[in-house]
Amino acid sequence: MAAPDKGTEKLIYGWLMLSVFSLVFAGIFAFMVALARTPVIENFLPLGRDYIYVALVGHVVLAVVIWFLAFEGFLWTLTSTVNLGRREFCPTLGKISLGLSASGMALVVISAVFGLGNAELANYVPVLLTPVFYTGLILFASGILFNLINTFITVIQAKKEGIKLPITTFGMTVAGIAVSVAFICFGLSGYFQYSTGKMYLDFERLFWGGGHILQFANTISMITVWIYLAKMIFKKEPLGSGYSKVLYIVFLVFVLPAPIIYFLHDTSTQAYKESFTFLMQWGLGPSTTVFMLALFILMFSEKRLWKDPGFSSLFLSMSIFLLGGLIGVDIGGVNTKIPAHYHCVIGAVTIAFMGLFYEILPVFKRQLYSPKMAAVQPYLYSLGIVLFAVGLYLAGSHGVARKTYGSEQNLNTMGKLIGMSIMGIGGLVAISGGITFVLNALLSLIKREKADIIADDIAVAKVK
């Protein structure tokens, strides 16, 4: 299999850079939000209370929407080209898609930095009520959509030529289908809201259905990265290709019917919300559990490489995802147990993506800037996520409501104070781990390795 041509390499590199830069700004906003929820410290913040909600919107959109989809954009391009030994269907469309997404992210950052609109804390995709922010989201989503079109056509052409799809390519194709369905759900929600004569969109209802389906896409992508890491570290897959494809298809059984819900239930009804909750509750667990069990068995049957960032990221990602699932079982009421659950889940996705970054660098003839930083970083970030989630869980157990900040948290008992203090410490530790990754990643990407250090065939063989 040939190494990626220069055009493909630059495109993949561009998506990787975009995803890393999204974490830079996500971390800045996360720092503001963590301080705003930490007892004592929150009293000394110079920023107005309203801006904290703007910072929260910036953090969530960059960390949970743009970071995930940008990295998935990198994965779609990688798996449809390098893994199949071919170029993208349309290199020009590939450049356009990257440019649109980068422009969209820039507008989102600008609107959050300058607080151009009031915050609407809708689930899954909170928004700032300003055309600048709306335009940013639309541009970014357009770039992702064009990337998906390019990816689907490239994979279909390869399939027509008799090329057998590697499981990583198959997995990211399924993830791409899930994102496409999520976009359809967003469109149907907006259409049906306007068709009933509403003058303004209800963003909670708009993003509820598609947001649930995006979680399928993120989970599928995370599992695909787990398989990638297993192949790179152990030179084998946790399951046979046939079994893995069946498990991926099980995800689709719950994803594909999602748009039908809009024709069965009005978006203003509880039945609409519960239908998507049902899909996620029953659709994510079975396949993910089987993949996790197979990977844990593989990891503990092979030599453990705890200092290797790819190995540690794989282990920590699965462990924290499991912790998030256990917390989710105990959720009751509208309290901070809910963010404790989803911060574990999204943290697990982030850890997996970070781990793959460390392993994938040779494809771009780049060496890791600091192997020592990379060895420590997964543990640092994971420790922060666990402390953050445990703190929120304890606080929620004592009645602290979600989406409250500063004095609104009503921290009037020792249990609430201890829980939110642990959360604050965990947030700062996680941010430190994020900063460590971002610095190492940017310096590694900027500093190009000499061509004679890593040969093309070795780099591509590692990916394969």
C-alpha cells in the first residue's frame, strides 16, 4: 500500500490541526466555568455573572460538538484514503469542506470571546443568540457534510473496485451515517417547528433528537479508535471482522429509524423526547459492552505497556466510559449527577482521540515533541475527569441542581461544599491535562520530522 500523496496528507493534517485548536479554546472557556463553580474562588471572579453562561456555551460547543466532529473529520479522511490506498473522490471538495469548518469554528470562537449574544443553554448544542454564532454553526456543519459526501463516494468507489473495507473504515462509515441522520433530524425538527406557525425556534427541541444521534456517532467513533489503538499496540483486533461489523450494524438498527419519530410525535411533546432517550438507552449499550469486554480481554492477555500513551489512553478511556455508565444508572432528578455522567462519557471519547493522536503522528512524518509529557498526560487528564465527575455526583446526591453557578448553587451543607470543591479541583486537573496535550500536540505538528527518520511504508504500515 502506497503512502498518502501530498494533497491527502495536507488535508488529513488540516483536520487534525483544526481539532487540536478547538481544544485550545474549549480549555480556555472550561477554565472560566470551573472557577465559577468552585467555592470561595467564585467570589473573586472579575467577570460578570452573565458572561459565565457565554463561556459555558463556548466550552460545550467547542469541546463536545466541534472537537468531536473535527476529529471525526480527520478519521473519515484518513480511513477512506490511507486505509484504502487511494485519494479522496474530489480533493477540491475536501479542501472546501475543511475551509468551511475552520471558518465556522472561528465565528463560534469570536462570538463567545466577545459575548455577542445571550446564552441559551439547550441540551447537546447550546447557542448564543446572535447571527454570528448561527452562521458559525452552519458553516462548520456544512464543512462536515461535504466531508461526509466525499468520504461516502470514496468508500463506495473502493467497494465497487472489489477492495475489502478494513474494520476501521467500516466503523467510521457507520459513524458518518449516524452524523448524516443527526443532520436530517435537525432539519426535520426545524421544519416541523416552523410548519406549526412558530416565529422562533425552540433550541432545546431543535437539538434534542439530533443531539442524541450524535452521541451514537461519537460512541461509534470512539470504539473505532479503540480498535485502531489495539491494532497499533498489539497488532491484532479484539474481534473478528465479521463479528465487529455485526455489532456496528446493531448501532444502525437504532440510528436509522430516528427521523420517523418526527412524523409520529410533535416536537413539543414529552413522547418526542422520550423516544430519543429510548433509542440511546437501548442502542448504545449492547454493542459497546461487547467491544469493551473483548478489548479488556485482549489488553490483559498481552504485555501491559502502562507508559505507552496509546495503551494507557485505551485502558483509561474504556474505564472512564464504564464509570459514566454506572453513574448514569443512578441518575434521579435534575441535579449534578447528570453532568457527572456525561462528563465521564465525553471524557472517555476525548481520551481515546488523544491516544490515537500520539500513535498516528508517523503518518505525517512527525515525531512526538515530548514522550515524557505524553506518558503522563492521559493519567493527568483522566484523574481530573474522575475527580470532576465524582465531585458532581456527590454534590448531586446532596441536591445541587445542574446548570447553576455562583450563589445560585446554594452550597449550604458540608456535603454540597465537599462535592463541588472536589469538582473544582478535578476541573483544574483536567484542564492541566488538556493543556499538556494541546502543547505537546501543537509542537509535534508544527515541528516536521526529517524525511529520512521515518519511511513512508513504515508509517502507513503502523496505521494499517
